[in-house]
Amino acid sequence: MKFSIITPSYNQGRFLQDCIESVLAQKGVDFEHIITDAGSTDETLDVLKRYPHLKWTSEPDKGMSDGINKGFLQATGDWLMWLNCDDFLLPESLAKVAEFIKKNPQAQIVHGDCSYIKEDKTFIRRKYDTPVDQWDLLFVGCIIPSTSAFYHRKIVESGELLDIHYKNCMDWEYYLRLWRRGFQYAYLPEELAHFRWYEDSTTQKNWQRMIDEGFRCQRQHIDEVGLPKYFKSSFILKVLCKFFQFRRVCKRLIVHGRLR
């Protein structure tokens, strides 16, 4: 079993070494690390040149989704994931995923837990996930951390790539679309990665755009699955979000013995 780790990059060279080293430290598994840089002007290229094992390009692209898609199309692994350049894997994460896949051969998307950290790696909290279904994904939000999600290569081979029109919620739209296409999700209750949460991160800088894209993503899925149009009301979506958030708390209590 081989993993392909795709890292989109643009002017975040100060974090890149942590990301690369975290992948390089994975033991007992076969992997390749593909970095698609969008033409960085900081120290990124100097960092990349220090690691001869990397497969990397540096050229303008149409945004983060486009960069990830380029990596997906270059990948030769059996399982693919994207790891943002300011995030990093924890030791033995790939080995844990490989073992889980062997025991769950029906899985086509595997997702685990991550922890949020500050820019300087100060721990914030662990995000304890749960098994998901279409309704969790639709009404609660992008609840699967992309930095600890893995995709069977048959997904990409079937033509399913990220929608480049989404700049922030590309992962949420992807999860919902893959659910519609019938791909099987499986939850691994292990902490697999650290996700940096800081003022200049893409998530923080583009909060309003993320909210707007989120509503667009939900309404698109509602149309695709043929739900009544009143589900697209902002009020209805907010009420359903509260209900399914409570349901996830109950599931978390069952899986992890904790409310949060």
C-alpha cells in the first residue's frame, strides 16, 4: 500500500519544513510527497531544494483547489490525501491508517481526528470526530478535517476532483459530492495530524467568504438530492444545524465518552 501526500503551497515557507519532516518521519509505509507550489516568492523554494525525495513544481495556478488537483493527477499512490503546508502529520499516522484500511477493506474515504494548535505549535484542543453521514455533512458543516482525511485513488480515477470555484469550502463540497456518488466513509478514532489555527491562516483571513461558500455548498447539495426547496432557507438551515450538532454530541459521547 502506497500513500500520496499532496501539499499545496504559497508563500508559507516558514511552516514548510515542519510539514515535510512530518511526512518524512513516517515509518513502515511506502509514500510519496508531492508539493504543488503556486509560485512563492519567499523562502519556499530554498526549503524545497533541501529535500531531494520530494516531487514538486512551482508555477502559478488558479488557487488552492487547482494546486491540490494537480497533485492528485500526479499521484501514484493507492491512497491520497492533502496536507496543507502549515499543518503536519503525527508520528505513525500513515501506519495507523494503513492498518485500519486492511481491517476495513470497504472504506474509500478514511477520516480521523486532528488537534488545533497555534502558530507556534501551542496546543489548543483536540477535535474528537465521529462517524458521519450525509445529514451531518449537510447540516453541521465541514466536520471532517481535511488534514486527516484519506481518499482511495479510484475516487480521482473516476474523475472526482476538487471544484476550483470554491476557495475555502472546497473540502466540504467534495465530501458532499463524494457522498452523493456513493463512496463509503469510515472513521478511524485516532489523532492523525495537527492543524494550525492562527490569524493569517486561510481559514481565519477569509471567514465571511467561507460562510457564503458554505451556504452555497449546502443549497447546491439540497438541489442535487431533491430535498424540498424550503430546506434552503437560512433559518431552516440554522435550526437543522443545531439539531444535528446535538446528535453529533450524542455520538461523540458514545464513541469517545466525552461531550466535546
